[in-house]
Amino acid sequence: MLVGRDRLGWRALCAALTLAILACGAPQPPPRLYVVKSGPYPLYEHNGDWLATRLSGLPLAEIEERIIREARMTQAQNRATSTTDGPWLHSGCIFDVQRTAPDAQDGSYVWAYGKVVRCDEPVVTGLPEPQMGMRPRAVRNYDGLLGYFPASLLEPYAGSPPTPRPAP
């Protein structure tokens, strides 16, 4: 027969084991953090903004490929980009998906709405320096922006959430 302290220890152990067993069987919520697996691709601020720039008569997957290919060619040519281009999410950017919605023209295509957790884009700025002939480089940071992004370009993020960047 257990007495005093032994009985309390046994009850605590049983309670801990019960909680561990229940936690293993509990359904896990769907992931919210996703990583961009292909890009660059624009982050649209409003629902449907992409409709105005969409090429007609092409499947959405082909439109997606063209946008990515053209953006990569621009980067490879090392062109300076203006800040009016809006945010472009690149491979490796982390996106917090808050909800999804089907495309207005093709219900099988899904858009993800969420917040950019971690994403920056190196950009070339200014004129070449006279001594070295190199253009100065800068980083455009998109952390915290909200918008729409194709869900097909996202995959669940398996890492731990990145630490917030310090305020400038």
C-alpha cells in the first residue's frame, strides 16, 4: 500500500503519461508557414490584381512559368529594378498562409493570402562606381507585407520560425 509522498508521485506520473498519450493522438493543425519553392513571382496586394495583367488564352500554369522565366532573365541581365515593381517573392522566402481562395477564372487554381515572414531581394542600384566599374548593391526587405501568392508555388516549411529582424 502506497502512503503519503509515494501516492502523490505515482499520481503525477500517471497524469503525465496520460497527457503524453493524449497528445500523440491529437490531430495536428495544418501548417501555416510555407516556403516559396519557385520564383520570383509577384506578391499581389489585392484579390484579383493579377487578372488585369494576365495573358488571355493560356493555361495558368504556363502564365506562371512565363512570369518566373522573364523575372529570372531580368535578374540574370543584372538590371536595376525600381521600387514601383512591387514585392517579388523568391525561392526560399517564408510565407505565413492565413487563408486560400480559388482563382476567379479557374476554380482549380488556388491563391494563398498571407504575410511575408522572411524575404529579401538583392537589387542593383545606382550608377557604376568609377574606380571598380561595379554597381552598388542593396537589399529590399519584404518582411511583414500582406498579399496573394499562387499556392502551387508553396510547400510546407519544415524549419523553425525565423527570429524577427531588428527594426531599422
